[in-house]
Amino acid sequence: MFSLYLLAFMTFKMRNCTSIFLIFVIVFLSSCASTVKITSVVEKNKEGDFLLKWEVSPDQEGHIDIYSAMSDSALSNFVPVKTSRITDQFAIFNPTGAGIREYFFLKTGNTTSGIIANRIIEMNNIKNFRDIGGYFTINNEQIRWGRIYRSGDLSSANIFDKERIKRLGIKTVVDFRSRENAQLHPNRLGNDIRIISLPMSMGMDTVNQKIEKGNFSRSDAIKYIQDMYVGIVEDYKQEFAELFDILIDESNYPILLSGALGKDRVGLASYFILYSLGVPDYTLEEEYMLSNNTIDITKVVENAEGYPEYIQEALTAVLTVNQAYLNYTLDHLREKYGSIDNYLQKELRVTNGKKNILRKFLLYNP
């Protein structure tokens, strides 16, 4: 089973017995009556080809039809490109268009996958660039690809990166970096892209000072980031509320959420957006943790090996995401506001009306 399959376990009691159900997050079952499930993912390999992987459960013989399209606007756009044996479990395709992404779906019998696309978009100088589409809600509705992207700092984007951003059709960048950081390192993406600044300071100067003084351990780092997350959700409610106002204006799409590394402020923003659409908790956690696979921390801090080991451990804690950071923040919100829904509705003004608009813009066939 592929390592990036998103698995979660739900345990509940029935007649004093414990039943465990294995949930495949990426699976989309077109026929509710069917017991056949397709789990699938596509990614770019080192050669630049699309590597499509799948698994059909329960195990069975037979064939699987692969369809492809350059646009996900309608299933009628998809054309059959290959029929493979189910047991092959993968197929490789050369890019037929611009090469950034193509869309696929799979069919065996009466069962289809959802629409599949590569989540991670390779950039030269931009870290953690990825699409938050493609996930499924608790009602098996799929979030549209290519509507909301997330990334790290854009100020160092080179010509290759800028061309890719242009080809993705991004119209609006929401920049969560502090005012000072944004002024020192401005985004220069061209006049066709609107930059909206929603500055959220993370107070990293304090961390830098502690590191230079050698007075910062891994436990210090974890506590600092946890408190920083709580500070973000408490001190920047207005900025998050403005983000949702941006999201309910269809003229802003496609949208790119950007920060320094695109993992903390952007991670919380992405969490709130996907939560509002009804994405289940285990998928939200997997999406948040994906930043650890897309950020090479050895390229973030120069000469990190020159620091004492305990400082290196602290740096790792600061430069990665940790489930403990997210859990600490969510526990705080539940304790103070009663639920995440209450926080979104009362503090960020995410009403049911706004949620319905988001569903219209961001779900396939809502």
C-alpha cells in the first residue's frame, strides 16, 4: 500500500464490542451500492512524467480504464488514454500539454475514482507550493483542483517560477507575512496578479535572538510555536475574517495563500477553509502535516550543522509542522469557544451563507 495513502481509524462501541473501520480518504465511490473502492494518486517523477498509482479493494482481477484531460471543468472533457490491469497498480504518462499538471480519473466496472491531479507543484525558488483541492468532504463531495494554492515566500521567485504561476492562472495572492518582512522582501509577480496583504506577525526575532545566544532547546521551541499559534488565532481574527471575504468573491480565483514557509499561518488558514467545506479531521491533519514533505529544512538555515545539537533540534521544531502544534491550538479554540464551528461563525463571521458560497465555488457539482 502506498505510503501516502491517507488512513484513519474510527473506533466505536456497539453492544460492548469494539469495531474498527478503515477509512480511505482519497477514495471516491461513484456508486454507493458498490463495495469496490479505488484509491489513487498522481505525482510528477524525476523525469517530469506523471506517475499514476492506484489500488482497488477488495483485491480483484480485471482491467481499469484511465481517462485524462487538460481541464477538469467537465467529465466530458476526459478521454480514455489507456486500459491497464488492475494488478499493475501504476501507469506513467508523458505530459501532453504545458507539463505542470493534467487531470485523470479511473474506472473499473461501475466504480470510478475522483478527479486526480498532482498536488505538489515543483518550483525553483518557492518552497511548499501545492494545491489544497482534490480532498473529499464527509459527504463524499470533492474539492475542486486549481482553485486555492498555498506556498512559502514568493519574493525569490525566478522567471521559471513566475511563468508557472502565470500558467496556473493565479489571479490573487494573499500574503500573510508581517509588514516588515513584506517590505524587505516584496513580491514581484507582475501587474496581472493582485497582492492582498493580511499581515500576521510571528515574533520570530525573539526566536532568532535566543538561538544566537544558545538559549533555546527543542522543548522551548515546541512551547513557543504552540503559544504562537494560539496568538495567531486570537490576535488575527479580523485578518482571517477578511480572508473569507476574499474567498466569497469569485473574481479573485484562483487564489494563492502565501507566507514565509507556508506552513503555520498558511497552514491554519488552509485548515479553516477546508474545515468550513466539511473535510474530515483526519484529512485536515494530513494536509497540515504535508508541509514536512515539501520543505527541505537543510536549505532554509545556512550552516545549521555548525550549531550545537540541541540548537539543531530546536531549529527542526521551528521549521517543521507538528501535530502537537495543531492539537494545542484546536484544544484552545474548543475550550474557549465551545467548538471550531463557534469560533468560525462568531469570531471569523463564517456564516452558513458564506459556507454555501464557498461550496458553490470550491466543490465539484455541489
